[in-house]
Amino acid sequence: MAYKTDTQNENKTEARERRCLMCRERFESEWAGERICKRCRQTAAWRQG
Ligand SMILES: [Zn+2]
């Protein structure tokens, strides 16, 4: 009875370290579509109507 439970989606596009497109700094994105760090997102928030 030695079942392996290595069926974790560790390679899924979830929270992982990415590089911000604006400041080029590394940040931890919460999802795949997030490519801008939270800092820049705040400053860029006003740009999105
Ligand atoms: Zn940034």
C-alpha cells in the first residue's frame, strides 16, 4: 500500500515568479495573465478606462 501522490499541478500557471513588463523587476504573479507587478499595476490602473 504505497500509493504515490505526486499528482500535484506544480507546473500549472499559477502563482510563480515572473518579471514585470514595466519595471522588469521580479515579482510573484498570482496567475498566468499577470505580467505586471502589483506596484506597477497600481500606477497603471488609472490608464485602464
Ligand atoms: Zn513593475
